[in-house]
Amino acid sequence: MAISREPILKRCRYLGISPAVMGVSKESNRNPNANRRKKVSEYGTQLKEKQKLKFIYGVLEKPFRHYFQIAEKMEGKAGENLITILESRLDNVVFRMGLSLTRRESRQLVSHGHFMVNGNKVDIPSYRVKDGDVIELCENSKKSAKFKDVIEATKGRVIPLWLDADREAGKAKVVRMPVKSDLDYEVEETFIVELYSK
């Protein structure tokens, strides 16, 4: 598995996203308009949107392209399907539930076997949850001081409407599949579709 060691604040500034999207509370004090000085080509704009989604969800190029191919075959718009696929990854669901501070941390917690889906332990961060799935912390993990601290730290985080979550119990049910309007950041998914259509 590849590990991203890129500074989060620097990358967020380049991609034009808030560090809060990544679960980081720090703010950069550098000039926010520094990257707007250069004229960006059409390809550059499309590439930046792709890089934004890859960075937010911690997905490398090969699996990202695979997700796009799946999204194209699904009913509806490919760009919106891609967002649904990325949002329904287990590591993202754990982050959205408020049981990890960042998506990187949620990926590690899932791979260490702290979570169950429908009563079965799942240790694959890229596992895609479906409508009606129940995600919960394993019994041993519920007693862990680590999770108690994380739950306390993420109390202010808004849980999306597509999840019926009980943060204190470490349990959530997928009420419906996520859609673009549920996102807490701006993305032009049509640019990604255009990029891969070339």
C-alpha cells in the first residue's frame, strides 16, 4: 500500500479545499490567492479536479480509474456515480460517522479490524457499503480509550443525511446511497469525466 507523506495543508491550499474536509483543524496563514496568478489550461483544470478527489479520499490512480470505469457502467451520470462510489467506501463511512479524526486514520482503523459490517468483521478500507448496511465498532474496540477520545473530539462534526448514526454507540446504518448534494466540499465532477473521455 502506498503511503502519502505530502503535507496536508500545502496540498489543500493548492487544490483549493478547506483543511476541515480532511479532518484537520489547522488553517494556513499563507496567501490564499497565490495559485490564482497563473493561467490554467483546460487540461490543468480537469487534472486539478481529479487530483482533488484522489487526495480527499486517499485513492491512487489505478483504483481511481477503476472506480471511474464502474461509474460509467452504472445508470445515471458517470461523475455523480463516481462520487457515490468514493463516498460509500468503508474508510470514508467511518470518517463520516465521526469515529476517526481524518480519513487517513479511518483507513488505518479499518485495516486493523476495528469495524464490522452487518455483524461481520471487515478489514478492507475500500469495501463499498450498500443501502441498509449496518456499520459498527467491534465490542473490544468500544471499550478502548482511543475511541472515547475520538468521539469526544468529533462531537461538532455534522453527520451526513445518508447515514443514521449513533456516535456514542459506535454504530450507523446506511439509509440511502450518498449523492453530490451531501458533500461538504465543491467539486466539478464533469471535468473528471471530460478528462477520462479524451
